Amino acid sequence: GTAPNYVINGLITTSTAWIEGGKTRYDLLGNAMQTAGIDSGMTKTTSIASGYSGQWTETSANFNNITSTGQLAFRVGFNSALYSVYLRRDGTLPMTGDLNLDGHNINNIANINATGNITTTSDLQARNIKATGKVDADGDISSGRYLIAKSKDEDASIKIGGDGTGNHNFMFESQKRTSVVFFPSVNSALLTYKFRGNINILSPSGDSVGVKLNGTTGNITASGNIEAAQNVKGATLESTGRATVGEFVQLNGQAEVGKVCQSNGLQGRTAKGKILSCVNGVWTGSVQINNSQCKWFSPANAFSYFGEYSGQLHEKPIICPAGYIMTGSKMWGWAEDVDDEHVDIYCCPLS
């Protein structure tokens, strides 16, 4: 070999041949080799040692302890078969079994490359953990900062599923304000929340909670009912169908009779609570006739005599007092005295 990885081989031999009764006992040498294994051998000449089943040979040119026939030999060193049972420092031989460190550490390593699983009963600590497949956890996943999900697919998603028993929660337990922010790279991106069940927004402490959409220029659309046990507030509440109220309607918009209004059909009230309507661009009050306070009124000159010449025109005017409206009239007259003729009117107060 070359520095620093030198190849060192060795050959161990008996100092003398195995000879009994003047004969070399190759049979006994063969039995010994079967017991010793693949690195064992014998000399059949004075210059060559042959290994088990002829799998290796060594010569006296390399090992001067080969001196005669009938010697038992055993190969050691780098090229021996038994050398492979050791874990080589240069990494030239792979492990043929498990590496058991009996609870000791492996220090100062670079990468760990594995085709199987990495299993530990304690913590796995690393600066970054990168997985090309799934990350499965039977317990909690804790993060000191952000949980970031990226995908090359357009239809990428973060899914929180259940195991069939229900009651799986997605919780934020911050003691301060918590925000869920959606920052698309383009303004036309669509953020969609799909729910198959109900959405409940609860406050464990009993405080009032709400859902706020700040700065939105779009719509909240529902194909079903929007129901609330308390208030529904908005700048303008518009109904394309009929609006039904189970109790009273509170009008807080105040106006004055005779003032200009913006749109016909608006409803408002006076400071004292009387209903007003916008009619032809003017606030107009609604009135009612108090029939229990109606009276007959006659002209002040109802029985006056005006003269004896025929063809003269005489007037006996009569109008309802302010705050009254005429609901009827009757004609008075006597044949003997024409000047007694007049009209009385029936006036009722407005409320």
C-alpha cells in the first residue's frame, strides 16, 4: 500500500512438519484446516503454502518461514479472511452486521446517510431538519417561530384532519393579540374558507367578541340565512325583498317638517318622535283626524242683511281654524229672507 494506508500481511507456520512414523500426516493437517477455517493452509512443497480448498497461496519468497513440506500455516493481516470481521478505519470494508456501541456516543461525524429509519427513544436534536416526504408525529409539534408551508403545486394547502372522533381544534393561545394574515403575491389571489359545519366564535371569559373586516371593498355573500342572537350593524341595511320586524322599529334619524330631504320614501322622525316621510324632496309629517273633537263652524256674517236690490253679490266666507280640517258642510236658507242663506262647515282637529 501507500502511506498512510500500508498493506500488512502475515503468515504463521509451525516450526516443523507434522511427521509420524516417517510419513507426513496430510490427513491430520486437513482435519486441522477444517477446524481452523478459510485462512488455514499447509505446505506440500518446501516453497509454497496452499490455503483452504486452494483459495490462496503464499511463497517462501515472501515468507521465509516456509521451509519444508507438512507445515500447518495460517494467514493473517490485511488479505486474510478474518481481517474482514474488524471495522476498518479507512472505510474499505462495509459492516456485515449491526454496530452495537452499548450506550456510547458517536462523536465528530459529518453526515449520516441512511436508506432506512433513524429510531431513538430520546430527543433528536439538529439545527435544521429537512424531509423530502412526510413528517409524522404522534405528539405535539412545537415551534419557537413560524410554521411555514410551501409547495410547488398551485393547489397547496395546510390540512388539519381528525381521526373520526371529532372535536379537533385549531387554537391560538397567545396572551397578546393574535393575527392570521394572508399576503398573496398578486391582488387577484382568492382566499377561501370552506366549512361543512357551523362556525362558533366564543370568548371563554365572557367578553364580547366580533369579526372585523377592515378596509374591505368587497361583499360578504351567503346563499342561506344570516342569523344573530344580538345586533346586526352596518352603514346601510338593504333588503331586495320584504323586511319583517318582530317587534318595534327604532328610527334615530331626526328631521324637520318642510326641510329638504335626499330621496323620496325615506322615513324619519321629529325630535318628539312623530313619523316623517320624504315626499317630493320635502320632509312631510303624517297626520291623523281626531273625530271625537269635531265641531260645526258658521260664517261670522251668516245672518247679515246686505240690501234690497237684486243682482248684488254678497259673500259669507268660512274656513276651518288652524290645526283643523273640513270633513263636511251644510247649507242654510229661508224662503222669506234670502240674506239668511249661508254654509256651515264641519271641522275636525289634526293630531
